[in-house]
Amino acid sequence: MKRVYLASPFFNDVEIGYLEKVEEILEKKGLKVFSPMRKAKDEHVEIGSRQWSIETFMDDIKHIKWAEIIVGIYHGNYSDSGTAWELGYAYATYKPVILVHVGENSNLMVHEGSHANITLAELKDYDFDHLPSSFYMGEML
């Protein structure tokens, strides 16, 4: 069972909707998925506190290292800075990034740093055993 870190913003209903669709697809494929949105909250740490910030950062780093593959949900040139950082860190640590494009355009630093650039529909048939690569061919900024 391959281990996947799912990098995605989850700050509004649209982002959460895409995240839930991707989680479902990955789990149906039998992949072991770490999704930061699903991380259990420590009731002893106040969200937004310095302690929460440190613990969240360290836990995400730990799980990126744990993962064999990073799947990123990318909303186009609009991008959550945390998600963009996770994708860059994954690239720098030689993890293959499978970028699921749900927006209408892309920033070259994000799509060029990805092993594969696919749509949500293509994710359903994506072969996580062979990890075929693909280039982004849409509008770039």
C-alpha cells in the first residue's frame, strides 16, 4: 500500500469539496492517505497559538517525509501558500508530486515542479504503481 500526503487548501466549501472528492478517489485505489484536514485536534492546544503552529508544521513535515508520493490539489494561479510550500518541499526532497489541476491556469513553478499534471477526472484512472509523467498544457502565468 503506497503512502500519500494530500496537499490542499481547506478554507472554504469549494476547497473542502475538491479535497473530499480526491480523498475518496485515493482511498478507493487502496492508497494510505494522510490528509492534514483530517488530523486529530489536540484539545490541549489552542488553534492559532504558537504551540499549535509549531506542532502543525512539524506534523506535516513528518508526514511529507513518511509519504512516498505527494498529491496536490491546485486551484490555479490562486494558490494557498501553505500548499505551495508543501509542494516545493516535496520536490526538494525528491518526492514525486502528482498535481491535480482544478483551476483554469497555473504558475510555472508549481506545474514544472510536478511529476504529473492531471485533472480530477484523470485522477480516477491514474496509475500509482507506474507513476506516468505528464506536462501541463494550459494557460500559464
